[in-house]
Amino acid sequence: MRVLERLQDCAGLRFPVVTIGNFDGVHVGHQAVLKLARDRVRLQQGTAVVLTFEPHPLRVLAPGVELKFLSDPEEKLALLEEAGVDVVVRLPFTREFAAQTPDEFMVQVLRDGLGTRELFVGQNFRFGKERLGTIQSLTAAGPRLGFTVHAIAPVVLEGAPVSSTRIRDLVQAGAMAEAATLLGRPYTLRGTVIHGNRRGGELGYPTANLHPPEGRVLPPIETYLLDGGRDLYGCRVTILVHERLRGDQAFESADGLALQIAADVARTRDILRGVAGVPARPSS
């Protein structure tokens, strides 16, 4: 997969089939749109193109809003490549870029810049200055500009559309199994193990405290490596969060806490037995 950061570098793409968005988390809704685009690419022997922006538009348009994301840029690119994307065009988002009229965006970016032949976007897609551009604008202009527009309905799971905002709320609430369903995989965090207060080690269950990844949505989580025994300080680790065991509890003694942790470990092994490719215990 190629990553391009200038429209000038997009010349010559073979039958570009384009999707546009932030693609935070590359969840099952995103995956559905990408699959439709990829199917058209195979039929036309074309190029699957994702157009996205850096930084997130809200960081420019509403800098006071605190943003937390489901994936970092490196992880997002890996997920897009896994989904079959050929080219990611990651354009700088500035106030000047945001000031483009919808027609300027369609002509300068979609037609002249990308050479778009087919465009797949959600039914509620908005673009251009003050978000005046709509799916109707695109559909009406498409024949004049040489591309076909496909308006894609949202994927609905458990009675509501799948969205990055919905998944962020689930992760923050600790509803990890539900978040995994909407993501199509367990929620993932990467970080470097740092020193904590060593309370877990004193109980026989040393935890791995991660330096919080900047800008990421964090679940209520504490990490312990089953059958570990190795020094992880300074190591970069990847955590796949399958399920939340329980919330915080108060214990009258250290022994009571240790017993609860032992029960948590046993429950974790039960959960992992049902996860394909993850052994509940390391092989000898």
C-alpha cells in the first residue's frame, strides 16, 4: 500500500475508486464501505483509494474540543492495508483547505487531483466550506465531472448504526465485548511499560503499567501478563482487550485482594480458551 501526501503525486492512478473519511478504528462500517469499493476495483482492474486528512478536521475547526481516537496513525494505516486499500492519500487539513467551496473540492480534489472514477461515501457525508456539500451535490455533479457516486447506508448492529463515536463511548464505559463486535476485532492499545507503585508485585501478581498512548481512548484497564515472569520495563507491548472482568472493588485485606486476583486470572483463562489462536497457557 502506498501513502501519498500531495495531490500532485496521484497522477496516473488506474481507474481510482475513492472513499473519503477519517476511518478512526476502521470499524465494521468502514470495512463494509471498503469492501464495496474493493469489489468495484477488482471488476474494473482499478485502484482502491482512501482519502483522509491530517490532522483531524476538528483539531483545526474546533481546537478547543478534546479529541480521543480509537487508532493511532500507524495502526490506522495497517488496518486500511489489511482491508485491501491500494493507496492512502493523506492530505494536510488547514483552514485554507476547509475554506474550499463544495464545487472547488469536487473539481480540484476529486476530479483533477485524484482522477476519481467512482466514489463511495456514507449517505450523510458532508464536505466543503461550512459543510455545505452533500451527497446530493456529489450525485448531481458526478456526470459532469466524470465519476459515479455510490451513497452507502450505515451498517446497523444491535439496533443502532455503527460509528466511531459509539465505539469510543463503549470503550470508555468498559463494554469491551460490545466494542469488539462493532470494531470487528478486540480493541488494541500499544505502549511502553513503565514503573508503577509495585503493589501488584507484592501480592504475587505484578501488573504492566503502560505509558498512556497520546490521544487514545482508554478503557478502565489493568494489565497482568499470564505466566509472565520476565522484566517488561521499557518494553513496547500490544494489548488486545477482549472483555472487562469487573469494576473497582474495596477489600478489607491484602489477602482478600489476592484471592480476588486469583479468581480474575482463572476467569481470564476461561475467556481466552474461547479466543481463536490464543492459548490459555503457554506451550511447553
